[in-house]
Amino acid sequence: MSTLKLGNIGSLVTYDSNVQKMVSHKNIELVIGDDKIIDIGKKLDNADFFIDCRQKLVTPGFVDCHTHPVFLDSREDEFHMRVSGGLSYEEISNKGGGISSSIEGVKNASETLLISKLKSRMDKFLFLGTTTVECKSGYGLDTKTELKSLKVIDEVNKKHKIDMIPTFMGAHDFPKKYINDKDSYVDLICDEMIPEVASQGIAKFNDVFCEKGYFSLDQSERILNVGSNYGLYPRMHADEFYDSGASKLAADLKVASADHLMEINCAGIEALASSGVVGTLLPGTTFFLGKPKYAPYKELKNKGVHIAIATDYNPGSCSIQSMSFIIMLSCIYLHMNILEAIKSSTYVAAKSLMMENEIGSIEKGKKADILIWNLSRVEEIPYTIDSQQLNLILKNGKSIFTA
């Protein structure tokens, strides 16, 4: 086993599960072997290889726990319809835009083309410091195309250095032919899609867009329960545009994560807190859609809800891939302090993927997914997002990018 030592670290900022809080170590060293962290301390023994961190900041790699990256074309025209024409996301969707407008592209595109597009997107995520990314299907809405989307995720994941966590999201919207018979589409998801997805063996999670105009509480509960019966862990898009009671359902079902939460009510907050469900906030979507109301981070935090943040990268409502940018938005609009934002984009994000024992913090035995910054202080991350922030990215202990 060859070993790698990181030394001359100015500040190492990470969540520490032993003391259950964020810590900042000065002049610390760490040693990596067989893709994992094997020692952390001061004046450690020499290793086979050495990286001089030049008194710069070191943090865990980002974990982006909510993305929709399998699509063909972007939807910049919808952006201009919002900013120039004054149309809302919901109005554009009702006119045939939104999620449904991406369906034909994915359905008609070859696997080879989708793989090429997805690989390029993963390259950018990694370049920006994201070392693990959750990837949803959901631009197929039929069995064949949903399976194709998951296969595309799997093919890229096998070859790419980034870790991709696949999520089935056939319950992203309703195909046009089911618009007046929504329960029949739910039947299709439950009776055909989920069994086929489980048999394919790629997806880890099953996600539902539980929202007025999309999937009702009863429909969402059925889909998630069937998925659980087939070994797919439940996740939810909850209370994004309306207070629908989705957060209470998320708590009742003990889903891995309830995401968005801009319109969550007090009862929903209490339910998430008592159930231990992670709340994943997506301020990039609120920002990109030009909406004034952000998720109530302080209220969620004060009640004890574990909070992750993520990009919600997708072609329609958020084209942001930079977690540094999401951290900036979280500090400004959610009123997070910087240590909270780092924790939410690393350790808690890993927790929402049920991977906090493997990734999300710099601790002995965990994967060596590590960012060496061109910055000296963690407070500089949201302050310098338009500069080259990263000097070196280590994925599984291997250097994959140097500035």
C-alpha cells in the first residue's frame, strides 16, 4: 500500500462525528492509503508521497445530493420567458414547457449521445469540487426511457472519477396522454416501472414530486411504499410551490430526504424534526426562478431538522453546478453561517444519501475526497466565487485536478 501525506495545512475544516460538530484544525497533517484517510494529527510519520498545502484551506469534497442531470438540451428560452415575459415556472409548464418539454429529447436521443452529455456535466461538477453527486432520472416518464436514463447514469458512473448515486424519478410529472387519467400513470409506475427498475439493479432511491398539479399525497404515498417494497429508498420533492402537507407525509414515511420546503408549515417542520428526516434546501432554484421566498432555514434549524443544501441542477429551473455558489446563496438568503453551509454541503448531504459513514467529512476510515483551496480561510468561499478557488482535488486519494 502506497501512502500520501498532506502537510503544511493552514486550516482543515470538517465535521467531526466524535464531537458531533464542525471543527477547524490548524497546522494539521493527514495520511491517505488505499483511497481512505488512515491518520490525522501533527508531526505524522513520512509517507511515500507528499503534498505541500502551502498553509491553505482544506475541506471535504462537496456532496451534491439533488440533481437532474440526464437531459438532452438546455431550456434557456424558458429563462427569458420568465425574466422578459413575466411568466412563472408554473405558467410555462401549463403552456407545454417545464419538465414535459425535456421528455422528447431524452426519449429520442441515443444512449451514446446522452452518455456524452452527462459525462461533460460530471466533468464540470468535479472541476467545481463536487466529488459525489446524486443523479435522478425523470425526463423519460415511460418504462423504456426511464430505464435508459438510469443505464446512462450507470455507464458514466462506471468510467468517471466522480461518484454518482442513481435515483429513479418516474414520478416527476405526468405524460401528456395521462393528463386526464393520472391514476393510470401511477398504476404504470407502481405495476411496471418500479419492478423493472428494481430488476435493473441500478437505482438506490425512488423520488416523487409531491406537489399541487403533480403527484397528490395519496399517489405519492403509494409510489413510495411500492418502491420501498422493491428495495428503493424513498425521497421526496416536498412543499416547493404550495403548502400541500408533503413534509408531514415525508416524516410519516421516514424518507431519506425531503427537498425544497419553501412552503413548509409549522406542523411540517415539527414532523421532520421528530422523524429525523433530512431537509434538503435548494436556494439556487429559488434564486434562478426569481422567487422572493426562500426555505425557512432558521425555523427548521431551531426545531432540530438536519439540513443539507444542494444545487438542484436541471435544464429548466436551475442551471447552477457550483456548490460554492450555492453556499453563497445559503449565506445570503438562508442566513447560514459559513460553517453551517460547509456542514450542509458535505456531511449532512452525505447523510441524506445514507452515506455519512463513507463520505462527507475528513475522518479516519472515510474516503479521501478532499479539496485543497487557493484560499486561506473558509469565510473566503462565498466571497470569492468568481475566482479560481481550488488548487487541488483529491478523489479517493488520487489527484484529479490541479490549478
